[in-house]
Amino acid sequence: GRGQCVSNNTACLCEKGWTGRSAFINTEGIDCQVNTYVIRTFWGVVFVYSLFVQIKYVIPNFRYRWKSFVAMRAARNVSLTQVPLFLAFFSYQLLNFPCITFLSLLSIINEEERIGVTFWSTILFCVAGIGYSITHFLFQTALMEMFLSHRYFAESGSALTLGKCVKYSSIFLDFVLGTKYVIPIIMYATEGGEVTDRTGTLWCTYLILQATSLYFTGIQAWYIRRNLLIELEKIYMLSKNVNFKVLADKLENLQTNGMLQSSIFGSIYIVILFFPFLWNRHDYFLPFVCFGAIAVGALMTKSHVEGPSAAITLSSLQEVDVSSANNTVENQEQQPKGSFEITEGFGSLNDLPRTPIASRPQPSI
């Protein structure tokens, strides 16, 4: 009802505003189930939201944290690789956000652009996905490393187990399941999204990997939230510092958001997988995926973890005191509104007994 069959019923000629052209599985000429106006509107919302988040949160925090890092580097001769939490933030800002922004803009300007079908959309989507995987790995593992650097957590068997589980699960999640972002490139290079047996196989593989990685992300977030909050409650009982309640709430919010998004999006991918008539309608879902990635980035920006332990090298566990460098920067520029420095709540860990690095039990993660 949205087009007519031509060429002896071998092709579909779609009405204005309708197309069969779709990402990954390109049904152009086969049916007319994709409304171009709706798709471009959805991408427009993503584009506007991306600009809002960057202007409101990301760019001010990026400038603030870069100046903080420069001051810390001048004071302690620290490289960027020694501050994995900074590196996670920079990875998100330099890879994920720009690619999603340009992808949404490109989809608005040119209605022919499709992931797995055209070059630039494919590249932007894949780089954004790879950037998200890198950021997730750096953020989750460095978050655990920061806690384990303290004597209390380093001597806690349950905390060490938590750190190991997070590190190895992140490696599997972000570098093994993360290979799904290569699939659109293969689809573009081989079939250009045209419906063939090979395309169908690649598409199903992509959906399975997406659903698996999303469910796995949700389980990991649940595990971190559950166990880390238990450890924070223990240390709160020792310090009696209410800032630990604030810290726990921030981390719980971050992980809960990950659990919610992962369960919803993972279930949608499963439904799409088992109902082929939804394969080209995946175009309607893609903007929501990108919108969710931006939302997670905004939340990470506002609850970015920093503190005296945040600059610990994962290989050497060398402790770097960044508080003096951060204070220098804070005197020059006020911290952006909306961001939460866990330095404020985490600094009270210094009130608890600490031992030198050399004599501290080393977590084998």
C-alpha cells in the first residue's frame, strides 16, 4: 500500500516518503516499509541531544579535566596512560561523541545514507562502537583499580575477587564481543547490504553478538553495583563519613542505568532476530541506540571518578597524589556545573589507615 510493483513484479516503486533502503539489510526494490521522514526526525533528535550534551556537559568537563591533567603532569610527570579514568573520558569525547554526531547529521542531510550500505555511515558507526568499547573497558577496570589501590580494599578478599571478575569480564565483553563492530564493514565491502544468504548470516551474527554483549553488560553492571555497594557500606561503617553515601548513590545510578538500557535493548535485538519482517525496520531502532549511548556518556561525564588513587598505573601501582594539582586547577577555573568529583567523597579514605605501596598486598588482576 506504500508503493507499486513494476518490471513484471520484480521490483517495488515506493511512494514519496517511503523506501525499502535500510541499514545492514537493504531491501530497496523489494518493499517500501521504511518512512524516511520518521527516520530523519529520529536522527534529528539524536543530533540535537548530542549537541546539547556536548555543550552542556562534555566540552566544559573536557576542558576542565584536561587542565587538571596538565597541572598534574607538570607536578608529578604523569603520562596520560597512567590515568586510565581520564583516558576513558577522552576516548568517549574524541571517538564516540563526534562519530554519533556526524552520523546523525549525515542521516538527516542524505536520506540514502545507511550503515552497511554506504561508506561514511558504516565507518562512523563502527568507530563510535569501538570508542564505546574502549571507554567501557577503561572506565570499569580503572574504577575497580582505584578502589583496590586502597589498603582496606587491597586486604579484602571479596574486593579482590570483584576486581578480577570486572577486569576479565570487561576483556571478554569489550574485545571479544566487541568484534561485532567489524561486521558492518564486512557487509559493506562484500554485498553492500543487498539481501543474500551471506548478508543474512552476517546480520544474524551481529544481532546475536549485540544481544549477548548487552545482556553481559547488564550482568556486569549488576555485579558491580551489588558488590561494590557492600564494600562501600563496610568502609562507611569505619569512617562514618556521609560522603560515602553520596559516592554509593552516584555509582549505583551509573550502574543501574547500564542495567536498564542493556536489558531493554538486548531484548529488542532478540525480538528483531527471531522476526525477519522486522529486519529492515531496525532503521527505526538505530537512532534510539545512539541516543542511549549519548545518555550513558553524559552520565559518565557527570559522575566521572577522580581522586588520589585515580592516577595509579595498572602495571606498577605507583601512587600519584593528584590532589595538589587538582586544587591548583580548581583555583583557576570552577568545576563545571553538573559534574561530580568523587574526590570530594573519596578523599575521606585518607582518614583511614594506609600503608606504603611496597608493603601493600598487590591485587593479582
